Amino acid sequence: MNNASALVKILLLMLIAYGLFFFMKREWSLAPNLNEFADATELHPVVAEKRDELIRRSKDKGITVVITDDFRSKEEQDQLYAKGRTTEGNIVTYSKGGESYHNYGLAIDFALEIEKGKVIWDMEYDGNQNGMSDWMEVVEIGKELGFEWGGDWEGFKDYPHFQMNPQDLV
Ligand SMILES: [Zn+2]
């Protein structure tokens, strides 16, 4: 075996290892162990506590957060998935029943209430007039509390969505 072909073989092996590593990394991040939460019928108590804390800390900054969705059964998720596909409306989710953290009591969706009964999803709105978008201020607080924000996802971005990964339930 000459040096050149040995080098090619080493490079090929490195490439395979590299590809395998990224594939596994993706698999791991896609499939955290949600099995132990499969019987959930409501929000996990830790997530409920963080939700309340999110509302409180936002209020302190003059921002009124409303929670528009929390626990969702797998049947409700399937109905939501059908929206924009087999039923009327726009597509609102890319997760079928069992694929969303809402189905495990580990996710919440929020919006801003700018006056009694008036809820907005405007990410530019600066109601407390501190030069920062209220939406992003809420996102910052959520992340501090340990939530993963749907706006950080690659591909489909879910801006009103917060979820808590099992290892962050502390
Ligand atoms: Zn959501």
C-alpha cells in the first residue's frame, strides 16, 4: 500500500466517522425520552411553576403575557395537525399526536395582551417603551427559566412556543 492510498483510506474513515457523529447527534436531539410523560393529562408541575414565573417577571417589566395553549391531548394534536391539510385553515403545526411537547405537558404557547381582551402576536410591539420588543423580552425571560424557544428552531419556527426538555425539569 503506497502512502497516497493509505491517506485516502484514512480520510474516508474520518469522513464516515464525522457523518456518523452528526447523524447520531441529530437523532439524540430529536428523540429525548418522553415516554415517562406519555400519560400526562395536564401541564407538568415544574412547567406550570415556570409559566407562572414567566407571567410574573413579564408583569414586572410592564408586559402582560397570556398563555394561549398548554397541555394538549394526542387527539387534539391530531385535529390541529389536520388544519390546513385535510380541514380548513392554515397549517399551524408540523407535529402529529405524540410528536409535540404539548402532548406531554411540557410546552406552553404565549401571546401579549395589550389591553383587556386584545391579544397580539406582534414581535415588534414595544408596549413598555423601553426600546426593546416586548415579545423578545418575554423570550429572554423564558430562556432564563430554562425553556427552549420555538423561534430558535432550524426550519419551521414556532415563535409563541416554549418547551421544557426532561433534563431541564428542575
Ligand atoms: Zn406550542
